[in-house]
Amino acid sequence: MLNKSKEYRCYAASAERFPGVRNSRWNNFDEAKNLLLPDLPADARAVRIHMSGDFFNQKYFDTWLNYASVHINVEFWAYTKSLPYWVKRIGIIPDNLTLTASRGGRVDHLIDEHGLKNVTVVKTKRRAGALPIDTNDDLARIKDLNFALLDNF
């Protein structure tokens, strides 16, 4: 799936050409619309929210804030372009939740206005400039560190 500018494709969306992947993701989305979050295994220590998708309304975003607050011994992190939901709750994000604003959305001005941690997708390492490049989600898990991701295509 290409974005409007056709600069890059959504890596996660491209996997939905496989029926099993698509069915699983859409089932998860149906549950999320009902604010049903997955049970965590007893030994869970780190959870990335959304391997594909995003926070789709304030109530759903707030549900994840509450979920992280209840599971204080689990580290949560998420990429998001749903910046207005984040900004509305900027002072109450739990310490065990790290959010990363994905540049390239309609409300990118909120990133700079509120000093949000962010990521830029680049086509080459050279285009990352001084930004470190995350290759395994380690940098996404560090608070207040902006970084780059290499375009998967």
C-alpha cells in the first residue's frame, strides 16, 4: 500500500495479501473496537502495541493508557500518527509506555509544538543524517530519543 506521496509503502499492510494475516488482523481490530485488549502472559515483560494499525480514537488510546498503568512491570511502546490523542493526555502517559510519533502525517506540526519523541522513515542511511537508525525496535523503546527507520522497500 503506497502512501499519498508514493514515497514509501506500508510494510505491515503489504502482508495482508495473505488471508491468514488479514483475517487475524481484522479480528484483532474488531476486538479493539470493543475495547477488548489481549490478556498478557504471566511472564510478559515487553509489549509493542500494534505491529500494524494505530490508535483510532481517544477512548481506545485511553484504554491502552489504563492497561499500561495496570501492568506497571511491563514495558509498552508504540508508533503513532494519532498525535491529537497523545497531546490530549501528554501529562498522564504512564512511565512504562513509550510513544513514538511517526513523521509523515497530517498533524506533524504537533511533534515540534509539543516536543514529541519521533521517527523519520528514510530511504538511505545517508538521509538519516545525525539520527541513529533503529534496526530492531531498541531505539523505539528509549524515551526521548528521536531516530530513523530505513524504508523496507
